[in-house]
Amino acid sequence: MSRRYSFPEEHWDWPVKLTHHHAVRAGDMVFTGGQVDLDSQGTVRNTGDLDAQVRNSMAYMQDLLTDLGVGFTDLVRLVVYYVGDAGDEVRLLNLLADIIGHEVKPVVNLINLPELCYPDMLCEIEGVAMRAPNGSALPRQNYHIDAQSPLPRAFSHVVKCNDMIFTGDMTARSSDGSVIHPGDIVAQTRLMMERLSHALQTAGAGMQDVVKVNTFYLGDGTAEDWEVSARIRADYFPEPGPAPTGIPVPSFPHDGLTTRIAATACVPRARRIRHAWPDGHWNWTTALPYKHGVCSGQLIHVGGQVALDTQAKVLEPGNMVTQTRIAMENVVRVLDEFGATLNDVIKVTTFYQGSASAEALHENLLIRSNSYTAPGPATTGIPVPNLVYEDMVIEIEVIAMLENHMGA
């Protein structure tokens, strides 16, 4: 399978030397790393101006897509990390629609955080695009579901492109924007999961077809916070389930909202699905149907890997350097179950405990980057106040693409 990496001249750069590239194309899929408003020396531009940072981040994304033979019209998903409130979220959506065009209609995932990786950075935006290797557009259907959370018509709640399905954020907001069951994470989780099931059904799929889920929930970094809704979410997935990543956040921009989820799935029977749980791999504190890795055809999703043991005990508590190495070793073990290595990784997303600080980011970024042989994958790094367990300071998820089907 042909693979192309993008790092255009004059593109923004990190202030440290890395193996990472800004975008990777493998087969019909393109993943960009988080695009930000930095200059070529790694300095944040347009401090305090969210709109300018969004425009410049998207201009960088457009350069990457063009370099890899695709464009905004091929976008199936945007993931937006931002610092701001509910009003900023509305402005973000309208601005993004104006930039990419109102006919593209990708799904969008919006994650509000108190800070991003560098001081004065207000947004980080990553994209997923799909186009056939021969340059032809792939068949796609965009679904806007009126009974779901409010969303401008320029975006979709679900996108089905070829044999892949992507969902936007499923939440407990009503179509008028109000929050249902405010402050009740149990009731909101059930409603959120019912909405996810309905969204997948709209695209002709079910919960058994989900290969990856990303959940954000209101929490302060304790197992007790996480387990309440984790058990409810798990009840909606059959065994074996998808690869998961779950991240606590200190607040949501909408008063009373406690959780949101997004999923990636495959069209039923379009791809052979395989699951991985290496012998002796780390486990959660409660029984769940999830697997550490899911391979659909040639595409591999590895759920968030951390420094835990089989009893969910945190290894090397609070030690960013050692936990990063352990998490990367766990990524390698999961990939190996599918006959893949770090050289097959095309996208990595890292959540780490820290604040807007170059030192906090680079402490783990350099270790992660040095794990790859250049050219390395596209990357996104996001600081959060806490992770699922106390003293756990990093969680790393990856997407990889096999060179061939390996019997799949």
C-alpha cells in the first residue's frame, strides 16, 4: 500500500526536532495531526484571537490535504480542541463551515479544555479525509438527525464514506440546545448511548460494528468518577467490543452536561474485524467488553494505552518519563498481535497531565517521537488536568495501517 507523508516547507514546526510529520496518507485515508497557529519556529501567533487561530490552523490543514492529493471536500471528520465557552463553540462551528464550505458536511467533535499545549494557544484542529488512491471521490452519505443534539446544517451527525462510518458528538442536549437530565451522568450516559445506537442504525450499522470510541466525561481523575458511567456505556457493546479511550474533563461549556462520546465504525460485513488483548496486558478496575486493539481490514485502532498492571494499579505513579515509555511498550504489544509495528502507525493522539507548557509537552513528546523511525506519524498532543486514575499521567492511542491484509 502506498504511503505518503506531508510536512510542507514553511509549515509550522515544533521548537524541538521530531520524527513526526503533519499528515499521512495510506490507501484511501488521510489523517492530519493537530493543526495549530504556530510559526516555523514554534511560536504561538495571534494570542487571544480564537478566530484568527482557527483560520490559520485550517489554512495549514488545507496545505496538508492539497499536498496529499485531497481537499476539504474529502473531509469526513474534524476534531477540534479549544479553549472557550459555549458562545465560542457556536462561533467555531460557523467559522469552520465558512472555511470548508457548507456542502462538505463532515462530522465534528468538539472538546473544550482549560488549556492547550503551549501558552496562549486557543485551538488545535485535526482532520480525517477519504479519497480513492486513483484520485476519484468515494461514495458518501451525510446524515443530519433532527432529534439529536443541535448542529448547524453544514455538519453531519453521521457520515458513511465507502465502508467507514464516523459519528459526531453524542450528548444529552436536546434539539433546542438545552441539556436533558442536567448534572445526572447516569441518565445522560444512557441517553447518549441510545443516541449513538440510533445514529449508527441511521447509517445501516449497529453497536457491534464500532471499532473505536472516544468518551469525555466530567471527572477529577478518580476511578470512582470513571466507573459510574463506564459500566453503563459498556452495557451497550457486545463482547468483543471496540477499542476505547476515556478522558475526564473539569467542565463542559454547556451547564449541566456531564459526558459526550464519538465513534468510528465499519459498514457491516464490509471488513473482517479482529480484536487484540495481549496476554498479561493491563486491565481496568471493572469488567468491560472493550479490547485494546481492533483491526478492521488493514486499519488498526489501538485504544488509549497507559501505565497500569493487570489489577489496574498505576505503575511508576506520577513519573511522566517512565509512564510514557511503558505506554509506548503497550502500544507495541497490541500492534504485534496484528503483525504490525510502530512503523505502521499513521496517527497518534496523546493525552497527558499538564498545563500550557512547552516543558510539560516535550517531556513526553520527545520520548514518543524517538520511538518511531522517520518519517513518523501525524500527531496530536493534548494536556488535561487529570486522567482516569490518580497518579496516571499519560494515555496514548494510535491508528495504524497494515501494508497488506495479513489474511484479513
